[in-house]
Amino acid sequence: MGLTSNKVLVLAVLSAVLLFAGTVWLWPRLARRSWRAVGGRVGLLLATQLALFAAVGLAANQAFGFYASWADLFGQEKDQGVVVDHTPGGGPLEVVGSRRVPGAGGVSPRAGGRIQQIEIVGRTTRIATPAYVYLPPEYFQPRYRTRTFPTAVVLTGYPGTASALVEKLHYPRTALELAREGRMPPMILVMLRPTVAPPRDTECVDVPGGPQTESFFARDLPDALRTHYRVADKPGGLGIIGNSTGGYCALKIAMHHPDVYAAGAGLSAYYKAPIDATTGDLFQGDKGLRNRADLWWYLKHRPAPDTSLLVTSSRSGESNYRDTMRFIERVAATGRTRISSIILESGGHNFNTWRREIPATLEWIGGRLNGRLK
């Protein structure tokens, strides 16, 4: 049974309830002062606490999509995400599954759109990663068969799972509803983890001697999408959105590559790549690479990029509020990079807050991307 299986969660909850009931039932018998009785009490308490923590942890993982599997949880992922494709003529993108949009209410793709599960292999970076692609209903309608569509890459946080963008944050369903209401244009969404070399958190950096993550998102991913989907031609057809780590990546990639990404939105983002046990040494002593990954340094020392940025935070409940307000000031002072914000009165670093921000974020990015008829 998988980590995210409902059966595992039910089993954990049932175990906690039974152990609690057993503790209440057996406690009078273990009230003696013998070593056996004391050991029994300690054992029951520990087992009950462990079962309770396991149930709460599994429920939280189901709600927020931190880990996709047991191997992911224990850092034992076998697929490191960096491969070489030796197949002659092998394409950079393969569709491996397709399903309806949750809550769309239409069986036909022409009515409710479609979600495709894909595998991507970067032609230059050799990074391989799975993703989900939301195609709006118009994509399948004959009258739009020659149309290219604005496209947004959507990134999770770390560790995160791409499926959480579909099931928990409801990106496809929200995009479908907004387009039906005329609040945003029909748009393709490409949803994936920024962790393209799990379990390592690369912070979307081109790691010396390691995964070239920034190059994958800046070059390989857009190229792969254009080979398979009717993605709007650049400039102006591609944007990027992310939350937490994905938010930092979205802002950084939009700033570093304004010729590729016309807009970048960071939900609860931070502005400088951390170095910790999950990242390892990202820069290998390269000061220039480290500075480039620091958005504060980049704003001060590099020409302001011609792109649009959106940042979000909450006055109460989010630790990035002060940094976000300072970032807004710094970007606005450039006079070239356009900056917008969503500031809630209260919120947190969680799915509930991001779900409140996503509709406005999709509207914002939809208004800054170009789609055109060929």
C-alpha cells in the first residue's frame, strides 16, 4: 500500500484508536510497581503516541502532498531524474496517461478539457521528469484547431508532488471555471515539481557537476512543449507560477530569462536560495553562481529584466511578509520590471492560503500572456 493510500491512513487511525482503547482497558492491570507493569505502561504509551503521530502525519501528507511514496519519504528514490535517452529519434515528451478534469462536469474533452500525464526528457540537460498538462476545452474544438494557446508552467514547493497541483490546489478546475466566466483566456497549464532530481532540492540552480535545473526550465521544457502542443510562440506566450520553493524558482527564472517567460508569480516565495541538508552544496564555491541565485543581489547588480512579477503574502501568519514588501519596493524602484502583489490580511504557508490566491494569480498571468491565431 502506497504512502498516499486511503487504506494506509485508515489503518493508522484504526491502530491509534485500538491502542488508546487498549491502554484504557489494560491500565488497571498495569498499575503495579513491578518492572513488568512499568514496562507495559511505557510500551502502551509509546505505541499509542507513535500510532497517533503516524495518523496525523499521514493525514497531513494527504492534505498537503509533501511526499509521493515511501521511498520519497525516506530519501530512497531510485530514479534520480537525470538520464540519457539513447533511443534514435526519441522525442523529448511522451504522453503516458489521460483523464478528465476533476469537477469539470463534462465527459468530452471539447466540453471539459483534459489532463494528460507526460514524461519529459531535456534534450540538452538530459533531465527526465514527469508532469501533468491541462488542456482547455477550446484546445479540442474544431474552430480553434489553428490556435496557439498561452501557457503557464506551475511548480510545487519542496518536496511536493505534481498531483497535488491537480488534486489539492485545483489548478485545472480553477482555470476551467475562470475561462468559462471570461475572467482569463483559455490556457495550457504544465504542472510539475521543481525537484527534478529527487530527493535533492536543487532550488532551480544549474549545479556545477550536477543537475542543470535552471537550464531545463529555461530551455528544454519550453522546447519540449512546443514540439508537442500548440503553445503560443514567444515572446509573451509563456509564464511561470509556483508556491514556496516553486515560487522562488518562478520569480528567479522569470527574472533571469525574460525572453522566455513574460511573467512569473511567486506564492509565499522567498528570495534567496537556502543551503541545507536537502540542497547540498549548490554552488561548489562559485561566488558568481551563488550571487545570481540571490534575487536581492540580482536586483542591485544586474539590469532590470523586462518581465512582470507577482508576489503574495499575508500580514499575519506568513514569515515572508517583511521580505515581500521590501522586494516589492526594490522591484518597483527599477522602473522597468513590473511588480504586482496579493497581500492577505491573514494566512499561512499552506494549501488553504494558496487556494485563496490562485484564482487571482491565474487571472493576472492570463492578462499578461499572448495567445494568437496562426
